[in-house]
Amino acid sequence: MNLVRTPTCASKYLMRQSFSARHAIVVIACIGIFFSNSALAYILPSSAILESVRARRAALKYDTLIVHGRALDPDTNIAKKRVWRALKSKTGLRTEYKSSIETQVDLITQGKQYKFTDGKPPLKGISAKSALESVFLIDSSKDENGARALRALKTYKVKTKTVSLNRFNKEIVWVIGAKPGDLDSPQVWIHKDLRVPVRFIYRDSKTDENIEIRWLGYGSAQTGEWHPRQIDTFKDGKLTDRLVFHRVEVNPKIDTALLNIPTQK
């Protein structure tokens, strides 16, 4: 004989409570999604974003940085050169790549870039006024409405009036120059909370290669908030250069002659 169990008052009460609990969870989830989307919906103009990047850098109150690291082979991830960087605010950036055979130097100073080996620089440098590292790492002087950074980005044909939001390594970023899903247009990605550049995509006008630079690991134990822990460079989607830094010195003494315009010996 089949017995049909009639719900008791207690079981009816528990069923109602269970439904109410599930209903509450759904409501809370919807509220969370609403506020999350609302937060993502607020987009600043590029001028305000770029000025906030400069202001963050100025707030660190550093004048000089020396950063130590390694250049890794992109295929094996084995260190192939030592890297030494000297950065002085409003002056310049010198990066040395040291092997057992020679030292290659990349120097940005007074609006020019010089690349040379073993103390034999070229007679003339090339314009570096739009060099992104010059804009985002060196100069922390007042930049009204981000005008200096905007000029630099426009030389890479970044459409600075286009601003969107995206995620990079699960973190929210502002994207200047492209809408979501567009990875072909020239664009720079700025971490929304840290206010530092984390990704830059552009097309090299000389080689017609699609270049992507990633500045990774801001806030790491090795380099702190002063400098990215790692810098990756991709060409047409292939990793070609990887720099990993393991130590930073803040406001050390430095021979400023290293940041002067080089002369032939």
C-alpha cells in the first residue's frame, strides 16, 4: 500500500523559509551585478586618466631610480644579459645591456634617443619626445590635462577620444584608443587603481610590425610601486624581448654624466 505523506505545518514552514533564502540569494546577486556594472560604466576622459598617471608618479617623490635585472631569452627564459637602468626625473633614462663581450646602451635624454655599443655612440640621436617610457617613467612635472602624454600618444595614431574599460590579468583597466574587443587599433591600457600603464599596442611605421609592450608586476616585492617587475615585448604576436628586474634603488647618488648627450670617443 502506498502511503502519501501530507506536509505538516513545520515542513511547510521550512519550505517557505528555503524558498525565501533562495530568493534572497538571487536578489543579492542581482544587486551585486548591478553595482559592479555601474562601477564599470563610469569612464573618465583620456586627459583626466593621463593626468592621474602623472600625479601618481609625482606623489612618489623620487628623483632618481637605479634598477637591476636580467634580459631573458624569450624561448628558454634563461638569462642572457644583465640589465642596469638609471632613471632621473626630468633628465633621462639610460638602460645598459651587459654581456661577457660588450655593453649595449639605450639612452633617452633631452628629447633624443641614442643606441650604441661600447662607448661608441652615433653622431646623432633620433627624436624620442614621444617615447612612452619618457612620458610614463621619467617626466613627473605638471602636465595640464595630460597634454604632453596626449601628444605622445597621437604620434602613435592612438585615438585619444576613444576610451573604454576592460580587464587585464583580472584587473580593471582603462583603454585609451580602442573599444572592447578591438586589439588592432593603437591603444594604451592604464590600470584603474594603480594608475600605471600595463599594455601598449601600436604598429611600427618603419617595419609594419604590430608591436605590443606589457609592463607587469607593479607593486612586487622586488621593485615596489616604483618600476614594473617585468617588461615583455611582442612583435606580430611573438614574444621577442623579456626584461625581469629584481632590485630597485630609490634616490641613490648617480653620475649625471651618464645621462648627458653622448659624444664620439
